[in-house]
Amino acid sequence: MSDINMEKFATSDFASERYVKELARSCVGGEELQQQKEKIQTLADETANCLKKNVYENYMQFIETASEISHLEAEMYKLSHLLSEQRTVLTTLAHASILGNENAISRDSLDNHDLEAERAEEQRKNKLNTITEKVEACMNLLDVPDRNLLHEGDLLEIDAEENTALQRMHVYLFNDCLMLTSWISNRRGPMRYKFVISYPISTLAVVNVRDLGTVKQAFKVLAFPDTRVFQCNSFAIKKDWLDKFDIAKKMYIEKENLKQKKKENLDKPKPEVLESPSLSVEELPSPQISPLPEWLADATEELDVLIVERHFQKTYELMVSAQKTLNTEEFKSHPQRGDILKRIEQKQKALIEILLKELDVTHNWSPRGGLQSTRHPVLILNKFNMTSQACELFLAICSHTVKVHVKGVQLEGSINSYVKQVGEVFFCSLSDALTEFIALFPKNKLSAFIVWASMQLRMLMSQIIKQVFTPQCALDLVLDCVQSLRDQCMLFCEFGLDLRFQMNSCMRTPITKALREYKERIVDSMKTKVLEDKWTPVNMHTKAGVSKFLSQMESLGLILAKYIINETWVDLSSSTIWFAQSVITVQKVGLRLVTDDMMDVLDECIHAIFNSRLMLSLGNDSSYAQKNFKFILGTVMPLMLRCYKEEIGYDNEKLVELATKFGVAVTPPKKANITKYTSNEYL
């Protein structure tokens, strides 16, 4: 089996068919062929990655090259125009009479010229009438006296965003407009096409589209607010269309210049005869209009190129510079000022529409570029006094980004690890959004971000609550999930935005429900265990079991070494041990789970569990049952009262009342710990 050699593919005489034949002849069996195929595929992937990397590294050079080519095309057009004018002048001089006799043209030549003009006009009308007969619902082509057909042909329209084929169209290019028609599939009679739309030449801009993927030999027609892409069958056809568009544009510009000159000549005031003999007509001052700079005259066309090449910042700078220059005293009275400002305003509307589409999350926006990709559009929209629209679209992108990132976290393993990952992803996305928001928008828009962040947090909490607060989820596991979210929210406070109140308000109802459900399950289980208890010591069977039991109870705060008898026996009943573990766990977990405004719920649960257990012991006169009853009153209850006060700073009043009711000595709370107002000034 021959090895894959990269140099062999790079040779000029490489033939793929010959290489495949050699490879098939040298390989033994299908497995070896499969290995060669995988190597070639790996090489192809590496080559593709290298090409992509080179494209990304040299992307700005490609754009700059395209811009330079556009400038060169403009220069070539100017040069061609100058050559055409020189040719016209030379032709006129060659046919001019040397003696300057203007009456040298014979009558016959004039008659022949009139006949040719009539024949050309008749041909023009016949051609336009033929087009009208072919196109259904066609506009009246003879309305414009000097309208001529420059070019026509079939083109394939391509979607400007998806680069997919839309429909086949028959396009007519006249000297004053572009008419688009679609094919009639079930045609009857002479009608072959159906009129779609017509664009004036004055509003058109034609841009070359480079070959990319399946889209080849294409060009783009920009006619505000529409953008249409057409694909040709060959390079020659495409070149022909672009040349005809240039001719149509030149004819329109020459016509407009001629109209402008005629208008200036008509508007020019005739010189009046002055009575003063000291000032002759030749000495009258004539107003001088300074010509527009070349960059200013070509500003609108340059704006089209910049918009197509997606140089939005340069587009904005050119617009501002052009408007500022035209508003100076030098050009305020220039005849072309109003037209150029109007066209710049149209380009500005087109730019704003494109920027809004760039920030539209429903318009195929991808989160791969990150929020940094929105900087330039947002900053430019801010300069156009569209901060509110930009802020709304930016927050919609942030919502989409947060949703994608959170959705990317897979529910694998324990629910605690999943909640921790979701919290990290959510608050990291929120911090990125806040950092970018502060950099892009003024401070008076921060309220919009706070409202948005609160809404996003509520949506996240509603999703997590459905997964965490379930009857199957233990109370200590709920605490781990809630604590991880609170820790992430605490870290987010370093960015200057505290959402802990919103988070706690979202979890208030489910935590309250979880505590009460847990209380009911303990009370129901406790009744069964107390009734089924044999009231005998519990056997741990081994010393290791005893050690494990003591360590578990010690973690709850109970030191039960004195209750160990005969090395492996615990001198407490099974229901008593289960109750102590359950009620201490409820208090220990609950104190970390609830907030200050939910302490009454926790106190209610602890009181209900303890009261239920004590009431069950009142009806049992067994000596061993009474011993366990004393253990609950003498050991478990004081421990819980002490731990509660150490954790919170004040006593559990309901549990204190219960302890007093059953004769347990309780240290009264210190009234000095309660802050009192010295006056009613703050009440």
C-alpha cells in the first residue's frame, strides 16, 4: 500500500483517474482501500481548514482589494469617457469644411437624413410594441418619447440572503428604466411574460458579485429599498449586462447634465443696459460657481460600494463628511447640493435598514460571533439617534444568546451538578451582556437592562424550579441546588447588579411548598413508625456500624456515646432515632434554605413535627417509651433551641412555647438584643 504524498497532488500533471487506478491496483482488499480513503479525507479536511484560516487572516486584504478594484473601474470609466469625447471631436473636425462653408450640405443628404430618422423612429416604436404584446399587464412603453431598448435576456434570480434560486426572469433594460418580468408557465396567445416591477435608472446601482459556492457569474441590483441578485449563464453574458448598465447610466447622466445646462441658461438673467457710462457690459461681474470636489461628486456611488462591502463605519463617516461639506458657505448655493443631499438621505435610510436587519435576531443571527459582533451596528445607530431601537434589538440578541447557552447544558449526572452548570453559564452570559451594554449605551438605558435581566432570571428560575422542586428530590439536595444558584448570584453582584431579591422572590413559593410537603411526609411516616415501634434498643451488629452511627449523629450535634450498650447496641428505639435525625435535619437545612421573610414557615414546620411526636408519646405508658420521651425533651429539644438561637440570633418562639408546655427549662430571650427607637421620628 502506497503512502499519501502531498507533493504528488501538487504536481501540474496530476490526473485523478490515473491516481485512483494506481491506488486500486496497489491496495490489497477493501479494508486497505478504506484506509487510503480515510487518509485522503483527512488530508482534504486539513487542506480545507488551512484555506479557511488563510481566508480569515487575509479577509481585510480581500475587502481592500475589492475597494481598489472599484476605484480602478471608476477611473477606467472616466478614461473611456474622455477617449469617446476625443474621438467625437476628431470625427467632427475630419468632416468639417476647410473653407467653413455651412451651406455645403446638399438637399439630398438632408432628405436622406430625415428618412433615416423616420425609419429609426418607426423601428423603435415597433420594437416597443412587440415587447408590450409579449408582456402581460405591461406598462405603456411609448409614454417616454426617447425610450430605447438597450438589452434583454433571461436571468436567474437568487435570494440575497440564502443564495438559493428563486425564479427565472426575463429582464428588459431601457435607457431610462429596468423592467423585470416573470415567465408564464401556462401561457395562451402571444403573452409570454408577466410584468413584475420597473425601476428607474436614476435609483439603480449595479454591483458585481464575486463567485462564491454555487453562486457564479452573478451581479446585484440595488434599488432602494429592494436588493436583487441575478445569475447569468456565462461570463460573457454577465459582462454584456454590466456594460449595458454602464451605458444606460452614462446616458442618464449626460441627459441630466444637458437638462441642467439648459435650465441654467434659461434661468440666467439677461444683462440690463446700464445708464452709467462708466461701466460697460464686459465689466459686469458674473457669479462664479465653484465645482464640486471629485470625492463629493462621487460620494453617492462610493456609499453604494461601501454598503455592499459592509464597511458601515466608513459609510457613516463619508455621509457625515459629505453633509458637513455641502452645508458650508462655499457649496450652500451650488445647484447640485439638493440632489446630492437627497441621495445621501436615501443611502442613510438604506444603511439604517441594513443595520437594523443586522441586529434582528430573527434574521438568521448566529451567536457564534458573540455580542462583540453587534458593536459597530449599535454604535452607528446611536449616532443616528436610534438608541431605543438599538437597545431593544441588542437585548433581544442577548436573550437569544442566553437561551442558546443555557440550552447547551446537558442534563447528565446529578441534578445538583446540572443546576450548578446552568447557573454558571447563565450568570456568565449575563455578565458579558452587562459589560457590552455599558460600553455601548448611555447610563440612562441601564434601567432597560435591569428589567431585561430580571425577566431572564425569572424565566431561568421557572425552568429550574420544575426540575428541582419535585416530591422525589430530598430536602438537602434542594438546599445544594439553591445554594449554588445563590453563590453564582452573589458573584454577579461584583458587576454592580444585585439580583438576589428577584431570585429569592422566585423561590419563595416553591421553598414554602417543599417545606410543608416535607413536614407532612415526616408526620405521616412518624405516626406509622411510632405505632409499629417495639420499644427496644437498636442493634448495630458491628462496631463499625456503631462508629458510623455515632459519627452521623455527631454531625447533627448529638453526642450519643453514653447510649451505647454491649458494644453494638444503642439504648434508644428506632422511631426515636429516626425522629431525631428527621427533625434536626429539617431545622439545619431549613435555616440555610429560607430567607428572613420565610422564617415563620420554618418555625411552623418544626413546631408541627415536634408537637405531633410529643402528642404521640402521651398515650404510651411503657417505661422504655417514657425513657425515649425524656430523651426527646431533655436532649433533642434543647439542642434544637440552642442551635436555632446561635444561627439566627433569637429564639424559636413556637418551639419555646412547646418546651414550656412540656416542662423543659428554657433560658428566656435577652431583650437587649432587640433594637428600639428612642423616638417616633423614624416610624
